[in-house]
Amino acid sequence: MALSAIDIYKKILPKTNCKECGYLTCMAFASMVVSEKLPLERCPHIPADAVAHYHPELLEQYQAGKWIKRDPAQDALVWAKERAASMNLADLPGRIGGQLINADDGLCLELPYFQDVLLIFSNGVRTKSGEELNRWEQVFIYNHLAQGGSEPPTGRWKALEEIPNTVSKVKSMREHVEIPLQTRFSGHLQDLRAAADNLGGREMTGQDKTAQVVYLFWPLPRIPVQLMFWDADPSEGFEAKASLLFDETITRHLDIESIIFLSEQLSRRLMGETDNSEAD
Ligand code: SF4
């Protein structure tokens, strides 16, 4: 039978609230054992034989997912991998670009990815540089593998809100992509240009656009993204503004959630957040 936080509190813990485990109360510790898989032995007052006794029961409920706090990145990744499970490597160059090569560990698709290259095997994805992909990156990459629909970009650009069914995601784009970019590069257009050049962006400023800085990026061969940036003008009371535009074909290649994840990745890279620890 599964152990609830109350069971752990009542049956196993000394209930002294001594805080030596780093939690304020024994009950708080018990909740973490159940929902976050915190090891029982983090409480130094539980005898070793009791830890050993309850370990199999806890393991069983963890494996069954009972009371475990949901991990949205992990859930999204499992879903994306399931979607991509039926992909055929041989179809990929026609659908999403890149080329098939024989790597040391088997046939794979070599696919340009920002300044790096993805090596896509039938059983997994890694970068050529060895840089680790965080889980959110993996989510949009696997979704692209599953969905990527061969249609090349048309050169007609749309803001996220112009793409159907994105209303609920516009706020995420503002909070996680545009506002951080505005905050970081307001009054620092040279820094923005340097970061964009470093990321392989092509400056398009002045080509039919009103923005002060316009860059075109190719995170993936079928997925161009345009960044438009207007600097703050304190004398007029204007704050800086950043906006991303996507080719009208983007939803043939990514689901809406993945468009946000890819945009966050672009934004993080521009801001020099190269550490690929999870950005949950
Ligand atoms: S160390 Fe053990 S006894 Fe002390 S508060 Fe934490 S769970 Fe309770």
C-alpha cells in the first residue's frame, strides 16, 4: 500500500520538528518525501532499518507516479518523444532539411541548429558540439521531427498573435521572451547587434521595417525567426520593445507550445544564458 505524507509523519518520523533535515517541520519533510522523492535518510533520526524497510514501498509508489509532483518539462518531453517515435530517418531531409550521414554510431540526420548541428538518430538526438540540450529544447526538436511538414518558408511574416489559436500563449511570449529582451538590451543596441551576430543572425535593419534593429535567425532550416527591436526613448516616454516574427508556415513545423520554447531558447542565447541548466 502506498505511503501518504500523513503515513510517513505518523509511522516513521519522530515529530520533533528539529529542522535538521532543512525543513521547518516533520510534516513538511514528509510531503517532500512523497511528492519530490526526497530520500528518507535526509532525516538523521530515522533508524537505518526503518529506512530499508520502507524503501521498497516508496520506490513502488514513485514508479507508479503516485502523488509525485508533475514535472511539466518531463511530461512534455515524453509526449514529444512519443510523437516522434514513428519518424522515418530517410524522410527527414525532405521534410525538415539537413542531410543523412553515417556517423561513428550509425546513420543520422545532420541538421543545422543555431550555430551548432544536431545529430538525429532513430533513438535520440545530440549536438555535434557536445553541448547538452535542455529538456525544453528537446521538446521542440522532437515535436519538429514529428510534425515538420516539408513546406519551405514563404517569406510572409506573422507575429504570434496573428497565428490561429495562440491567444493563451501571447502572455508567455511577452513574459518569457520579449520583456527579458527589452530589459536586457534597452539602451544597448550595440550589445544586441553583437549578440545577434554571434548567434549567426543576419541584420535586416532598414529593409521595409520600422524597427531600429532587425535580425533574421535560422534556428532550424525550415524555421526562420525575425527579431525586431525598438529602443527606449525616455524623452518621448517610450519603453524599449522587442517582437518576434515567424514565417506563416511555422505551424506546419511546430506546435504552438514549441514555438514558445524555441523563442525562449533564442532569447536566452541572445542574452548570453549559455548555461543549459533547466529554465523551468
Ligand atoms: S530532521 Fe527529522 S525529526 Fe527533524 S524536522 Fe526533519 S524530519 Fe523531523
